[in-house]
Amino acid sequence: MHQIVSHPVDTSRRWLVLATVVAAQLMFGIDAFIVNVAIPTIAAELHASAAQIEAVIAIYLIAYATLVVTGGRLGDIYGTRNVFIAGVAGFTVTSLWCALAQSGPELIVARLAQGATAALMVPQVLATIHLLFADASRARAFGIYGIVLGLAGAAGFLAGGVLVTLDLAGVGWRAVFFVNVPFGAVIIAAAWKLLPTAPRRAGTRLDIPGAIVLFFGLLCLIGPLLFGHDMHWSP
């Protein structure tokens, strides 16, 4: 069994902390959908095949699903606050990479990295809520979390449509990724100031081989469905 190294946790600013972590959750959720609206312009500008465009969408969620358990365990080992800030910072940098991508394959790799950093960030959201809301306010906190989770999809489609239509600064589809940079910076600054240092769990171990097997297993399952047509594989 894991043993919690306990110490008092400051809950005086817990609602501000909640706003900070659910903002990161919203950013992750929006990015799962915002790309869909920009698909035609991405394909045209990067000369990406249909399979590459599908991979841009799928690889983000594959990377996240593969590493989300590892991200949670890293929070137990190194502290929720530290891993959350690292995850948001990584998500911000990889979003910038996505925005600057010059080819379909490069965008796929950047989206892979973006999903991997999201797996560091997102597990810390629930961990923080559990830590700071141990009283009757927990139901309200999870209600807010659930609302944000539900709105992320609609917000992603709406934001994607607005950004592509406005074509801010002439960057076109790249705005759907550039927008994460200032928001990520604000979340990092708020987390650095507000998030308390959480208790760690002694004895937590990472299952790296399991994560690797899961990742390549999903690729072997989904990869042929994405690229089989381009490679002229038979059904």
C-alpha cells in the first residue's frame, strides 16, 4: 500500500485554485476538438493526406490515454503542484510547436508531444480537487469541473470556427494552437502562486513497460486504419 506523507495543506484560496486547474482542463478539452474545424485549411497548406489529418486528431488522444496513468503516478511521486506546472508548461510549448509545424508529419509528432504533456497536466486536476475539497463543498467543486468538461467540446468547435474565420494576424489555422500560449502562461503564473504543495505518496512506482506496450498496441490497432488506404493495403 502507498503511504501518504501528510502535512497541513492551505485551503484558504481553494476556489481560486479550482479556477486555475479547471482552466487547464478546459484548454485540454478544447484542443481535442478545435483542430476539427481547421482541417480543410491545414490539409491545403501542409499538403497533408487524409490519413495524416486523421492522425493529427487521433495521436493527441492516443498519447494522452497511454500516459494518463503515468502522469497521475508522477504527481504522487514528485508532487501534484510540480507535475501540474510542468505539464502546463509542456502543453504550452508543444502547442507553439504545433502552430509552427511545416508539414503533416511534423504536426503529427507535435500533437503526439502535446497529448503526452496533457497526460501530465490533467490527472493533477482531480487530485487537487480531492485534496482541497474534503468537506461538503466537494460536490459543488466537482459540479463545476463537470460543467467545464462538458462545455469543452462545444467551446472547441466554436473557438476553432472563430479563429479560422477571423484569420488573426494572417496566421490562418495556426491560431488554433497559438491561442494556447498566452492562456498557458497565465495558468502557469496562477498555479505557481496559488497551488499548495500536496502530500506525496511513498512507494509509488511507474509502469513504464506497461505504458510502452499500451502505446504501441494502440498504434498497431489504429495505425492500419489511418494509413492503410494511403499505402494501398487490402482490407
